[in-house]
Amino acid sequence: MRHSLLILVLATPLFASAADPVYPDWWIDQDVVESDAQPPATTDPGYDTWMQANYAPALVGQAKHMAEAAYLTMEAAVPGTAGTEIASMIAGFSTAPEDNYVPLNLGQLKFIAEPFYNIFHAANFPVVLADGTVIANGQYPWNPATPVGDNYAPANLGQLKYVFSFDLTDWPPEGWPPPTAPVPLERSYVYLTEPAVSYTVVGATVDLEALAAFVGDTVDNVEFFVDAGSLGTGDTSSPYEDSWTPGSAGTYTLNAVATATGAATVTSGSVVVMVEADSDTDGLGDAWETSTGITSPTDESDGDGLLASDEYGGGYDPNVKDHPLVKLQLYGVSI
């Protein structure tokens, strides 16, 4: 996917407040960061390392995942309140690796973030960022008077996180959207919102969940697939759910197919899950235990606040104090 560039530049590259940094609740709810993982306090010995990690380059796929998570949070509060501009953008995201595993530049970041600020301002919704910064109505967290060429500069993770650190707790404001301004769906879609793990073991239950909608029709069912094999009769009520228990080790590709009442279908993007043998039945894969030297699911010897079971499921290194940053997940639809 190609993003046009805005004549903008970010004013604040990171969580720059002297107060302890805090992630918005919706980041945790939508699995943008590992559950219950807040960043270290400014007095924590790991704070400097965490801050330095924010200067790592961001990827286009990470920005798409952040936008997807914000959109799903807004739609979960009241369907339709995110508006057509955001819905159309999310539905048009490419899932091709060559479009996602590439560096994000500042212009692309602003292009993806601007529709959210536009809808907040249209709804007179107070925009407060994680560091307490209040974005006035009609304004953005960047300078609109920057030369075009500066937008080709690479964006880092801290900038991505800062721009999308707005609080959605009270979304939508009362009376939004107004009755005279309906927000029709412009494109049919189905999105996988779970599984929440990248790694699991043979015999463990993996929960699956999806959201779906059709233009001019209703959803009849959503069916889940593992390596193109159906898990059975599709779920007929939202949120659409199923579960999968892998019977053998390997790499599996999961997706969902939504079917409309009129028989039209739409297919979600894919999620890859690694499954390992677990001879001691502790929930940690044998190969992972051998490679990391960690054998207890409650181990937290690296001091980053995550148990080994969380590190394993999220695909993190249990021997490195690495508070999770934005995870790269490639969401989209293929029709």
C-alpha cells in the first residue's frame, strides 16, 4: 500500500513528560502491548533502556496494527462511531509482507494517524495523550508547517507510540454520531482479534475471535480455519468465536472466513502460531526451554515484569529485560 505524504512533522518524538510513562488502557485491551505490561517508572533501573528502545525504527505494519487497534476500540464502544474515513483506510490495508516489513516514515505515520484526530475534532472529543498533553480542537501532535522533504525521515517507535497514545476511555462523546450524519460501512470485512499468542504447546487450547460486517447484507456466520482446514460450523453471533487445540508440533496459519446471508464471503488476514511439544506439561515448549534455559512458567529472572509464560506466548526473550514495545501484526482483508 502506498501512503501519500502530509506536510507535517512530529513535535514530540517520545513520552517526554517527567512523570512515569503509562500506556493507554486500549493498548492493553487490544493486545498492542503485552497484557499488564506498563513501561518502567522513571526511577526504575530499566527506564533508560526502555527509553533508548523507543528510538528503534518503526515499521509500516506496526503503524497499521496500532491504527487497527484504535479503530476496534472505538467500534467496540459504539459501532459506527469511528466514521467512514477510518473504516475505509483500515479495510484497505495490505497484508503483503513487502508492504509491511518496511520502515515507516514520518509522512506515512501522520497519514495513518490524521483520520483519528479528524474524527475526534468533528465529535468535539477531548484529546489527551499519555503524557498529559491536550491536543486542542483542530490541532495535531505535529507541526503542519514543516517542509515536505522532512516527511521522508524515518519514524521511530517512540513517535508511533506518542501519536497513538490518546485516551479512548470516554469514547464516544454523548450525541456522536449525530442522527443526521450516518456513518455507512463502505467495505465488507472480517478481522481476527484473537489468538492472543504467537507460541503455544501441543494440547493447549487457543481461543479464536473475529469481528465481521458486510455492506448491504448481514453476517450469517464466521468460520475459522487452520492451514486451510475448517474447525467446523461457523459461529453465527458477534463476537464470532471458536477454539483450537493443536494435536502436533509445527507452524500453523490461522484465518477466518465470514459468510453473508446472501452467500458473499470475505477472508481475514492470516496469523501464524508456532506450536511446540511440551513433555513436562508446564505450558512452555520443550525447544524454547532448551534454547532459553528457562524451565518454570513463573520465572521472572530478567526483571521486566513478565512471567516466562507471558514471554513464551508473546514470543519475547525471557533472558532480556525487554518491556514489550509495539508488536508487528499484519491485519487486513482479502476479497
